[in-house]
Amino acid sequence: METSVARKHIHDLKRMNVI
């Protein structure tokens, strides 16, 4: 179970996807 780690990863993935 992830909390902030997963959220940070998702944020990075979303940002990369946006590019």
C-alpha cells in the first residue's frame, strides 16, 4: 500500500504524459 510515494509517482507520470 502506497501513500505519498505512489502519489508522487503518479504525478510524475501524469506530467510526463502531458508533455
